[in-house]
Amino acid sequence: MPASPSSSAQSAREALAVRLRDLMLDARITARELALRCGWAESKTSRILNARRPASEADIRAWCSACGVEDQAEDLIAANRAVDSMYVQWKRLHRSGLRRIHETTVPLYARTRNFRVYCSNVVPGLLQTREYATALLSAITSFQGTPDDVAEAVDARLARSRVIREGDHRFSLLVEESVLRHRIGSAETMAGQLGSLLEVMALPRVSLGVIPFSASRRMWTLETFMLFDEAEVQVELLTAEVKVTAPSEIAVYARAFGELADMAVVGRPARALITAAIDAL
């Protein structure tokens, strides 16, 4: 079972705590002495060392000063900032609208060679038509109450999705059959989107699998996630995006993707499920 969505941030916080502990041990001072030198309660030192309290930049500078290693403060602060970026609320990401988040991820998409995508709720962004993306991003904007830049965001999403037809990339995409049935936008919008999936399946570097309702589940339905090579996993929650970078956790998501792929149908059976969904409209 994959680790809890925010566990990568917690793991990174624990790793930072280990580095701070090592500084203290190298300086040959106790937690009590460090607290005295920093001017705070010993309980605060304990909470930081046990990763129960995140260290602020001021805390890190004081800690390094107390240990006589002021030159290491900036590196530790940079590591601490990286922890905060692992779990980012959508409200923060979308504070100026949806366009920017699409544009900032273009370099990641460009350098990734092997995409593995699992979606349990909507059609993967890489495969969305303009009409489907417009309906979906309009709903997200309305729900989140963020600035309405849907038209620009859709343009940015479609521009980012060109990687599926350009460059040296491979795509393995999995959707639950329910994705074919969840109506986003009008019946015409869904028909166009499902028809587009049939076309995309013909691309030589794209594998699209559908996990049927009738599949014997060896892996339960998960939150939507994307594997970018072996470097990063992005997990989409209702309130936040989680970036997983710990190798051990990336391996768990890769294993989960493999289990889900084993339950999926591809080729003619997948086409039959998509066609049936079109007919049901």
C-alpha cells in the first residue's frame, strides 16, 4: 500500500532532523546546552529532533550558530524549503489562476522519457480535448474560487500535451472504466473526448489501458498519480498536490502502477469499453 500522501514531506523533515542532530553531536553539546545557546526551551529542541515541529529558517540559523557551523545554514535552509514544496495546497498553486501551473511544469514534461499515469476520476490531462479540458478546468475554478483564466489555462494544457506527439517519450496510461462514464461537460463533449481516446490509442509510443468494472481487484482504486521516469511522482488530492521524491516511495508507486496495469485491458478490449461508453451517451 502506498505511503500516506504527505509522507514524503514527513520523511524529508525527518532527514533534516537527523542532519541537525548530527551537527549537535559533532559539536559535542547536549540538547539542553543547544537550547540554552539558542535561547529557547529544551522541549522545542526535542520536537525539532523528533520531526514533530518543522524548523523555521531562524531556528536553523540559530542551531548552526550554536554548533559553530554557520556556513552550513544556507544549505539546510534550502533543504527545509524543499520539504515545504512537497505538499502544496491547490489554493496556493492556483492563487493567480490555472495557467501558470501548466506553464511551470513544461520543463518536467520535456525532460521526462517515460510517463506512467493512473487516473481514477477524469481523463488524463495529456489526453484531454479542448472541450473536455474547458469543462473540467471551469468546474475546478468554480469550486476553488480561484481567478478565472480557463481559456488561457486550456491553451497551456494543450501546449504542454504536445509531448505525446513530439519528441522521444513513451506513455503508459491507465484509467478506471468509471472515467469513461463520468460525464464532464455535455454529452457531445464526452463523445468527442472518448472518440479522441480511440485515436490516441493508435499512436506508436502510447499505451492506454482501461481497468474494467469487472476486474478482480488486486489493487484498490487509488488517487490519481503520475510517475515521471524514476525521478518524481505527483499525486493529486482534493486540496493539494503532493510531490514524492523519496526513492523508496517512488518504488511503491511504480509497484502499484504495475499491479493496476495487470488488471487493465488494452487494444481491442479497451476499444470495446470506450465504444460502449460512447454508445451509452
